[in-house]
Amino acid sequence: MIKAGVHPVKRVKSRNLVRNRYLYAMLLPAVLLVFVFWYVPLTGWLIAFVQYRPGIPLLSAKWTGLQQFIGFFTDTDDYVHLIRNTLAINISSLIANMTTAFLFAILLNEIRWRYFSKLIQTVTFFPFFVSWIIIYSLSSAMFATSAGAINETLIQWGVIAEGVNLLGDPRYSWMFMIALGVWKYAGYNSVIFISAISAISSEYYEAAQIDGANRFQRILYITIPGLMPTAIVLLILNSGWILNSNFEQFYLFTNATNWQRMEVLDIYIYKYGLQLLNYPYATAVGIMKTFISLIILMVVNQISKKATGKAIF
Amino acid sequence: MKASYQKFLSSVIIFCLLFVTACSSNATKESNSSESPSSQSPSGQSSAAAKEEYVIKILTQENNQIKRSDETEIGKMIKEKFNIVFDYVQTPGNYADKLNLMLAGGDYPEIIRIQDNATFDKYVQANTLLPLDDFVASAPEFAKRYSVQIPLWRLASNDGKLYKWEGGVPVDFKNNVEVLDIGVRTDVLEQQGWPNLLSTDDYIKFLKQGMKDNPTTNGQKTIGMIVPFAEPWGMQGISSIMYEKGGRYSTAAGNMGVVWNQVDKKFEDMMTNEYVKEGLGFFNRLYREGILDKDSFTDKMDQFQEKLNSGRALSSWYVVWGLTTANHGLIDAGHPENQYINMPVRSKTQMERNEKRQIRVEDTRPYTIYAITKNAKHPERIKELLAWAATEEGKLLLQSGVEGEDYTIVDGKRQPTEAYRKNLSNVDALRSKGYGMFDFLGSVLSNAPDGVPYSMELNPAIQDELQLTEGMRNAYSKLGWTSSKDYFIKTGESANTGVAGTITVDTTSDLGALHQKIVDFRVKNSAKLIIEPKTDEEFESMYQSVIADYQKLKPETVVAEYNRLYQEKQARLNELK
């Protein structure tokens, strides 16, 4: 018999809440953290709509509406190279990072000598912990045109007559940034794929071996299909960050000669927001970036759902 | 098992609680200790409580080993007298960015150093600095010391109040002939018969020959010219600096969107300035000839310094203030022949016009602005120290050291001792003494009542003897110069910056934003103009195209605003007089 006035679904929910109270309590700090550090700061978006500057209360600043948003597209044509650079570098980086991690995990899995496998994994994991400032110093020492170790050696050996300007020549900028990202993140990203491989049942491999499948065929028909769900989830999750560049990397490697291929949205926001203290403009660009990222995430999710039947929501 | 796990967990929690409590009680104690002395008399006389040790953090970019001021001799005396200690915090990287970040976060130090008028304006507009007007009224020696500067400093703020003091002013022209042109290697000068290089053509011919004669230096490939363009002030400041080498213009306006015409007393646009164009053309030719180091655009001071110290660079553009230090390093490394000296340069038009060079004498020095911020715990104690630093006792101690140890009095004038002279070539020894560690209290480049500069090494009579190596002095002698400044004094004249050095467009206004845009445009296109053209004709064509785009930004509105502000402030200054 159902008590009058209490809906059965609600009663089940509240019972569920009571029964799992410890689990919810454990979840609470994480929810609070996300709320405080991700949602509360969104109130700062108000800055984009008012004439704010440090030292004056936000609420007393003059209302300017969409002026900053319109200005981004009409005052200069900066948005053309900014969006081009951001998308080109980040999409290429995403593809390169995922592909190398994917292949690296497969190859690592095929090494039968475990100690060697672990050694390789540790060595490739190490660059993840090297800061970008150190990477910049190393790059300068290695690749500088006139004083870099590699260029000097190649010139001494007569391989090239003049040093290759990787750090300053805009023709190499995108490729160089992508390559550095691959070097830094390949080991770290491969860990996810390695764990996904370990989750594939060994029974598949044993059955394939009995059926006469060689190593390459086992990779092709078992390992790769087994990794695809992980790869798709990673692709969808990372697509939400496609407009987010690694700030330190671009801050350090952008210079007067390569800026037209290196200036990305995050650096632009930093420049206007913190260097020129034009907070409203920087916030407006940041808001646009967030919405575009959200749209990209939804689109990739839908494409994945239709193409592979796999999606995160 | 479960019980032992619970015990372990409880122990961890208790430890964490104790740790947090211990940290907070320390913080509370520190906070209390810094709060207590705040009860001071309005006159600025500190109470007994105020004499508790007061530690003030000072941001520094000097790479020194001194962590606290009381590690130095002068610092100990300051501590004894005021019980104030300065804690030096290393702040490597882009200092201008740090200032902006600190302003955004409200996390600025008690005494702040600002390096340009625009950032100072941002801090004033954000209401972060303490006015010093009352302090000046109660500190007659400070007011006297900066009698020329104070009205100008007031003009720099939008509300007419005094918020700052500066280091490096007042200046006596003879003590500080500020000429930063080209560092040239002396062995190459010798190889080519000690030519008196001057025009850009002279340099190109000289450096080309130098590279041919010296394909390698000390086992490394020789580089023609090095420049740290990757520094924030690199491309923005020194790629265009040719304008100061001839007549008419001085660097009073800084290196942003405008240049100051010292002769006609007006601001002009920098990007379209004829000398700036010639300077970029000079760099383009150096680049085409393979003389300009291709790493220049990615080199910061560290890389620049490394190349200079190795002796492999035949020349260095503008950054010549560290030549003596580099030369000492070269001598120690067994390559005394590779030492550098500063030599003058002029563009073709500057050569033709042969006008007197306008050598900047700073009435104000926006590069070393200091202010007390609202984060200061005991501003009255800082002011008390500042007032003392402006007295004769303070000035002599901070800049000349201790009588008997660092100088003796001969015929009523200070004479540096042998120990003082010896210390000048040893940066660590200078810092251990405390020289240069208290510049934020104001250091002057003028003379004391005895006629000798407060910093004795600036004495023109012995400046070269104290500041240059023997090799450098010999090189100047071979060139036929009587001193390292000989040529510049003969061909230049002092150009006081006056009001021009205080002008800045309101950074939060539309014109302020436009000003930033035109600077950004110039910086981005300067590199293009240096690298891309393959001939003089191509340079001219590209320059015209860049200027056509530049004019669309309407830079003349910014120039007009600068001139309007100049007229307005000059009128205000006249009223104050």
C-alpha cells in the first residue's frame, strides 16, 4: 500500500540517498570544488559587458553591452590569424599526439622483454615532467641557428651551409610546436592506451593464435578494435579543448619573427587582459572561445554517435 | 585490521590538524607582530613598538647571492638605525608582465619598482599607491634633493598628487653621458688599423671584413652582430633606436609609439620617423650580408651575454652597459685581445646633416619609478627611512660607503680608497658592501657639496680609470680619443627631458588602446622589414606598403594627444613655478 501524499519515485530516490549517504558525502568535496573553482568564476564574465578596470567596483562600471564582442570581429582582422593558428596547431597536435600514443602503446605491448618495455615507457614518460621553460632552453641550445648544437654540427659536417631557423622561421613554427608536443606527451598519453590494451581479454589473442593469426593480424583484428572505444572517448573529450593552447609553450616560443603563425587565442587574451589591462575585451574573447569549444564538442560527439555508435552523451 | 586502519587514519588526521594549526599560529604571530607597530604618531616618529624588526620584500632582477639586506655592511647599518631589513625576492622573466599580474591580483609588494609611465598610470588609476604629498612637506631634505623632480612627478599622475620617487635622478650631465651605440671588438679594430667607425656604411664594410679575417673565434664560428631582440624591450625599443644617434631626437618619450623632438619641442610618430626607417634599413642590410645573427630574434639577455662573453661576436647593438664585465671575463679566460669598446654610429641622413646629438639627461627617470603601495604595513617607517636616505649622511653612506674604508677626505674632497677601486671590478664585493642594493631609496647621479659625485666612480676625471679595463683605455687611446666619451661630448649636447618624460596617454582610454595597437604594429612589422627584403628596392617597397597599412590605424590621433598633453602639462608646470 502506498502512503498518501508521497510519490513512489521520490520515495525510492530519498531512500537511495539515505542508503548511499556515505558515497554522496565522499562526492561532495569534488562537487564543491568544481562549483567554487569552475562555476563561481563564471560570474566574472560580467566584465565583458561593462567598462571595467582594476580599482573600480565591477558593479559600478558603465554598461557597454556587446561592444567588445563586435569589436573583436570589426576593429581588426586579428581573428583571422588567431583562429587559423589556434585550430591548425591544436587539431594537428591532437591528431599527432593521439596517433603517436596509440601506435606507441601497441608497439610497446608487443615487446616481450618486460624490463626493456618498462625502461622504454619510463624514458618516454620523462619529458612529461620537464617544464616548458626547460624545453625552451634546451630547444634554444639545440636548434638555435648560429649557436645551436645541431645546426653547428650539421654545418661542420658540411650537411647544410646555413643553420635551419626552427625557432624563428614561421614556415617551421607549426611543425616544430607539434613535434615538441608529441615528444613531451607521447609517453604520458600512451599510458591510457596501454591500460586499455591490458583490459582486452587474453582469450581473444589465444583464440586468434589457435586460428593461425600472426602477430600483425592479432594487432589489426584484436588490439586496434579493442582500443577504438578509448580512442573515441579521448577524441571527444579532447575536442572540447581544441581552442585551448598550452599557454607556456606559446608564450615562450612566440617571437617577433614567427608571431603570424604562432599567435593563438590564449596568448591574445593574455596580451589584452593582463599586459594591456583591457579586461573587458579579453573576457569577451574568452567567452567566445568557450562557446565555440562547446559547439565543437557537441558536433564531434554527434558525429561519433552517428559514425561509430559511440559517444559520451 | 579494521581497528588498526582506523587508528592509522586518525593519526594522519590529527597530524594534519596539528600541522595546519602550527602553520596558522605562526602566521597569526607574524601578522600580530606586523600589526603592533602600526600605532605611530602622525609626525612619523616611530613608537618603541615600531622598532620591532620590519622586513620588507623587494623584488629584484639582479642575479645576486644576497638574500637579505642585513647581509651587507650598509644593510647592517640601516638595520641598526631603523630596524628595517629588506628581503630580496628574485623575479626573473618579463617584469612588465609581472607588474600587470600583481596589479590584477592585488598582490603587489610594499615598495614597488615600475619601469614605465604607462604602468605607473595603471597603478595610480587602480588606486594602489600611497600619496607622498604630506611626507614631502615633512621631509625638507627629500624636498630639496628632488626640487626639480617633484613638480614633474606630480604631473605624471592624473590627479596631480605625488605618488612616486625615482632612482638615477637628479643627474649631472658630465657624470653620466648616456651613450649606448655599438660594442666593437678591439682586435678587429686593430686588424683594420683602428678606423674611427661612424656611418652605417663604415660598420657594414668593417664587419664584413672582420668576418672574412676571423671566420672563427676561440674555436667557434664568428658572429657579426648580436642583439637581444627577444627581450620585451628588444624589438620594441632598440630596433628603432637609431633616431637618438644624430640630431633632433632624444629618448625622452621612451620607446613606444612616439619620439620626442628635442629641438622643436614636440612629439612625432615613431613608425614613420625617417631615422627609424634608416635604422631598420641598416638592420636589413646587416641581415642580408649575413652579419646580423639570425638568433637575434630569439635571443634574450642570457644568450646574448653568453655570445658576448665568449668573444665570438664582432659587435653588439646598443646593449653595451655590460662590456666591462664581459671584458673582465675575457681577460680571465685568457682572451684579452677580444675585448669590446663602445663606438658611435650614425645613419646616412644623420651623417649628412651633421647635427649635434641630443644626449638625454633625465629630469625624471620612468625606468626606475618607486612607490609605496597600499599593501605597506608600516608606511610611516618606510617614509622615515626615505627621509634619512635623502640626507647627506644617507646619501654618502648609500653611494660612497664609509669614510676611512671606502674614501678619505683630501683637500675637502672625497678620494676613493684602494679597496673601493678594487671592489669596482668585482660585482660580488660591491654587493657585499651594499652598493646598488638600496637603489630603491633613491640614488643620485649628481655631485655632493664637495664637488665629487655621490657615486665616486662617476667622477669624470677618473671615470675611465675606475670603470674601464686597461685594454679598453688603450683602444680609445689608439683611436685618438682622450676618453671613452670624448667623441660624444664633442659632437653632442645635453638634452634635458623636462616635461616630455612625464607624458603618457591614459592607458584605459580609447586612445590608450590605439597607442598600444600602433606599438604592436611597429614591433610586428619591424622584424618583417629586417628579414624579408632582399634588396634596397624591396625594402623601400615593403616599407611603403607597411606604412600604408599603418596609416589606416590613424596614429596621428595619438601623436596629437601626446602634444596636447605636453602643452597642458607644460602650462601647469609654469604655473607651479
